[in-house]
Amino acid sequence: MTQTVQENLPGSSPPPAHGHHKPTTWKTYFTFCEDHKVIGIQYLVTSFIFYLIGGALAVGVRAELATPQVDVVSRELYNQLFTVHATVMIFLWIVPAGTGAFGNYLLPLMIGARDMAFPKLNAVAFWMIPPAGILLIGSFLVEAPASGWTSYPPLSLVSGQFGEMCWILSLLILGTSSILGAINFSTTILKMRRPGLQLTQMPLFCWAMLAASALMLISTPVLAGAMILLSFDLIVGTNFFNPAGGGEPVVYQHMFWFYSHPAVYIMILPVFGMISDILPVHARKPIFGYKAIAYSSLAISFLGLIVWAHHMFTSGTPPWLRMFFMVATMIIAVPTGIKVFSWVATIWGGKLRLNSAMLFSMGFVSMFVVGGLSGVMVASVPFDIHVHDTYFIVAHLHYVLFGGSVFGLYAGIYHWYPKMTGRMMSELWGKIHFVLTFIGFNLCFMPMHWLGLQGMPRRVAEYDPQFATVNLICSIGSFILAISTIPFVVNAVWCWVKGEKAPSNPWNAISLEWQTESPPIPTNWEGDPPLITDPYAYGLKPGRKAIGAIRGSDLWAAKP
Amino acid sequence: MQGSTADTETMMNVAGTTAVDHHADHPDFRIFGLIMFLIAESMIFLGLFAAYLTFRAVSTLPEDQMPELELLLPGINTMILISSSFIIHQAEDSIKENDIKGVQKWFGISALLGIIFLGGQVFEYSNLDFGLTDNIFASTFYLLTGFHGLHVLVGVLTILAVLWRSREEGHYSEESKFGIEAAELYWHFVDVVWIILFILLYLL
Ligand code: HEM
Ligand SMILES: [Cu+2]
């Protein structure tokens, strides 16, 4: 009987009040539900709504920048727009979507658990997000924060107390939610695996989540510390960061970047994991270099903690220290490169299925490489001194965050949508979405490299008229991007209700989450989940060389 | 679809259902989760300590404006907190013998010592001749000790909560002792943080 089995597996806590007994309906998603699948979808939909809001703010920013003069919005409003845009995109879209949505939905299914380690804590972590988001965005009604998503003092001490406090409180709530999430992810991965499943047999997404959780646990609290000090400066009148009162603004920068550099890996590692799991399925080939990808996630996680001051090359950091951070930063390109080469080797000579999930995955790899390369460029001190705080940085960060994280999240949605909803998405609309996104994205952000090299500063509402044409091109790209979300939203919503019914394993995938119904039953499996020790064993016929045993020379010699 | 199903199936490598171990209850991971949480907690303190040390290293505040601190009272307070850590540890032995009365005794003393510590700190605050916003070291002093004091308060409340629950017959036992272990672990954590804080603020 299911019941007895349930008691024997990790995660089989007594059935929670919701979900396990009542069938999941649309109403369940508005309740405090402890089922990890419900919570995952709650995270995904909520963060996507924030993505649309953040996108609308970005359209406001680009509309203002379409011409060199201040015309569409005032300078003050412009500052608020880009501040809230960035904060929403990072803290309310990419972080909750990558870790919260996919982490919660996939981890238990991938490791053969019935739920996360602490289901109630999980629901608490999710329900902290909507109020934090409403606080941040609602601040527009009075006065929104206006000192950038970095909120450097002394600027943030004079740019408006109300907005700044909304920003701080919102971040404190989101940070707490993120820490609670990380406690759940790490405990689940380390302790809740189906008996017999070893760490090195897990899908790579689980490794990536382990690495990301370590960063969330170690770095987020330091941001909270900075927020506490900053709010004392703002409200009580202490002078921790206020140079006018003997404080040290650079200490804030250190604390902020000790979180916010790792944060970029919190945003990209889960996506790395998803791509590592999507490519083999649609290329029908085993992943190339499983262990290299798994361990490079851990290496990125460790190195990510010791490179933060590369954001502070122009903040008076002494030369010897800049040297250290420059070298350490460049070293990160090594584990990152290992992943990129492994992905390329995975699709090399595969029988590619060019569906939406695959298109976005390959879009991810190519766009992320552009961002990674500009990353290595700005990691070099002499170069960075010239392009720091210019549009070159804006280009870099959008290639890694949009071309990287967002493309990857879209790939994940297209890939796991049938599992989550039990329905297929329209491939035609998916492809239209991809083409529009790809064109809009590159049109919007590629020219910014040039703008930055020519010296156009970031975070200003008006600029030298010589940059007018290129900025107009960027703005047109951003409008195409805005339009590109329409086919996606229509597709996702329509197919959820009316889409073709999905079989349990539409992609013929091997990993565990596909070996159950779509959508999975509340206990995830009837009886024991199967033990899958090689989730990537695609297309390996007896007598053929296993991909792990192939050398580089074989690869080049092989006919595709 | 290009990948053949047969392909997938032969390669699935699905081992037969291996014997699942037959524990009646699945293991309790809450202590593990608490340790994860304490890692995060220590990082807040580490961040604040690092900020404090950096302020010390770079600040140009004249020596004679540095806040003056008495050592006697905080010294006694330190002794109190350290001994409470040893005392609360006794409860561990008591619960191993299912001795709830023992647990209540040791937890009661620990809570009392925690309250005395907090009282001592309030007394110290009221006798200091500098205020929160006087200068950066005055601010860091109040912030660090206050933030730690908040944790002591949470620790005391946790201990009291365990005491409250232990009135119920059989709530805690040798097998079911998460609350006791958690309160103890948290208390040790608060204690260790204080020792570092004491060295940094008062001795260095
Ligand atoms: C090869 C890997 C990477 C290297 C070497 C690298 C290096 C850098 C450096 C040196 C800066 C500071 C430039 C400046 O402000 O003057 C920077 C900025 C930035 N990077 Fe990267 N990066 C890499 C990957 C990533 C990834 C994967 C992400 C996110 C997914 C990311 C997100 C950002 C963001 C958001 C900023 C701008 C922060 C701001 O000032 O607002 N980077 N990067
Ligand atoms: Cu960075």
C-alpha cells in the first residue's frame, strides 16, 4: 500500500493539512499550502508577474532614453524607475524564480523525496515574497527609492528617507525568505535523497542548487548586516557610512558586494543546472563531463565568495588588493568555461530536437558566452577603470542576467511545463517567442557595449546628443522585447487551460522527475520512486564508446 | 520525436526497488536545519565584526574621543554567560535518563542567568557616558552589544518555552528532545558570539 511505503521514505511526514488530501485546484495556489509542487508554481507565477512589472519599468527607462533630452519622465522619476526596475528584476524575479520556483518544484522530484525537508518553513518563505514586492513597488505611491539597486551611501542617505526605508525593509524580508529557502534546499539535497541515490548520481540541477544554497546561506546575512547599519544611519542618525559624520561609505560597498557578487551566482547557478539537464534530453546524448560540471559549480560557489571587490576597482581600493581581486575574478572564468565547453560537447553531434526549450538553451549558451567574455574584460583593472559606470557594464550585466538567467529560465519553463501543468505548450508560439526575444535582446543590449566604450555613463536620464541614434536603436530593441512576452504569456495561460494533454514523459527523458504522472500526484509517486543512477544515459548503445571515455581528439575526428 | 523509446528504456538503469530501511519514523532533520540557520546567523555577526574592525583600522577619530569602557561588570557578565553554557549542557544528560525534573532545573537556572546577563547589560548601558550617535565607535558598541542582546533575549525565550512545554507529561523524552537540543545549541551559539564580541569590543 502507498501508505506504508510513504512512511519509509524521507520526507513522508504526516500528510500536511493542504494538498495531500484535497485535490489541487486553482484556489490551492492562494493558500498556505505545504506541497513543494504548489509552492514551486506559486514562486514561478508570482515572480513572473514581478518580471512583467519590472519589464514595464524598463520600458519607462528606455522610453526616456530614446531621446537625449529629459522629456518622458522627470529626472527624479527616472532615478526611481531604474532603481526599482533593477531591484525587482534581481530580488523578485530571477532569485525567486531560479531558486524558489525550480528548486522547490524539481529537487524532491529529482532525488526521489515526497516533499522538501521543512514544508511549513517552505510555505513561510514563499509568503514573505508578495508583501515584500508590494512594499517595494507600492512605494511609488509615495516616493520610491532612487539611489540605484546598489544604494550606495552617502547618496542613499540623501535621496529620500521614505523610499530608501521601503527598499531596505523589502530587501530584509526577501533576504530572510532566501535564507529560509536555502536551509530547506541544502537539507533536502543532503538528507532527503531516496535511499541508495548517491550525490554523484543526482541530476546536475541538484548540484547547482547545493552550490547556490551555500552562497545564499553565507552571503545573504552579510547584506542583512549592511541593511541594519544603513537603516540606523537613515533613521537614528548614526554615522556608520556617512563620511560627514566620520563614517566609512566604502565599508558599505564591501558588505554590499560580499552579498551581491555571490548573488549573481545565486541567479545563474540554478540556471546552469537547468541547462545541464535540458541539453542532454533534447540532444539525446549523455551530458559531457558530469563530474566536471558538478564540481565546477562548487568551485564557482567558493571563488564567488572571494572576488567581490572587483566592483570596487575605482573606490580607492589599494593596488595590491585590486591585483588580488583581478586575478581571483579571472580564475572564475575557468570553472565557468568548463561548463560552457561541456555544454557544447554535449550537443556536439547530437540528434538535436530544435524545440522551444532547446532553442532557449542554445540561446542561453551563446548569449552567456558574450556576457562571460565582457566579464573577463571588466575584470581587468586597467580596462575597468575606463568602462566602470558606463553602458559597457550595463551591456555586460544584461548579457549574463538576461541572455543568461532569463533565457535559461524560459528554457526551464518550456521544458518542465508539461510536468508542472500536465499540458503541452504550443511549439509554434514558443518559437515566435524565441525569435522575438533573441532579436529584441541583441538589438537592445549589443549596442550598449559601444556606447560604454565611447564613454556614455550609466544611470543618467539625459546624454550627449552624439549617442542619440544608437540609444534609439536600443530603445526599439527594448520595445520588441516587451512585445515578445505577449506570445509567451498567451501561450502559457492558454495551454494551461486548453493545451494538448501531456503524457507523463513527453521528451522521453531519463531523470526521475519524468518517471511519474504529469502533473505528479501529491505524494509524487505511487509506491517507491525508481532508483535512477545515471540520469543522463541517453543513446548509449552496447559496444559504443561512453562519452565519458572519449578524448578530445576523438571528438574532433568523429563525424557528426 | 527522435530519441527512441527503446533507447530510453534500456538505458534507464532502474535498479529494482532496493530494500528501504524500515524505520517507523523518518529521521528528524530539524537539528541539521538549525545548524544551517546558525551558519547564516554567524555570517551576520561576522559581517558586523568585519565592519567594526575595518572602522577601527581606517577611522581617524582622535584617541581621546574613543568610548571608555569599564571591564568589571562585563567581565562578570561574561562569566555568567559562560557558566550558563555549562549548566544548560547538564540538561542533555538529564534527558538521556528521561529525567524531566533535571531538565527543568538546569533550564531554569540557565534562563535565570540569561536574565541576569540582560539586566547587567541594561545597567551597563544606563551608566555609560556616551550615547548611540556620539561617534562611530559609540554606535558600533551599542549596535553590536544590542544585536547580541536581542539574541540572548530570543535564547531566554526559547528556554522558557521549553520549560513551559515540559510541564506536559511526556512532551519531552529521550526519543523526542528536539526542543531541548535546539534551545541548548542556540544558547551555546549566543555564548560563543559573546566571547568573540567581548574580546573585540572590550579587550582589543
Ligand atoms: C566570467 C564571469 C564574470 C566575470 C569575470 C565578471 C566580472 C564583472 C566585473 C569585474 C564587474 C564590475 C564592473 C564594474 O562595475 O566596473 C561586473 C559587473 C556585474 N556583473 Fe559580472 N562577471 C562575470 C559573470 C557575471 C554573471 C554570471 C552575472 C550574473 C548572472 C554577472 C552580473 C553582473 C552584474 C549585475 C554587474 C553590475 C553590478 C552593478 O554595478 O550594478 N556577472 N562583472
Ligand atoms: Cu561581481
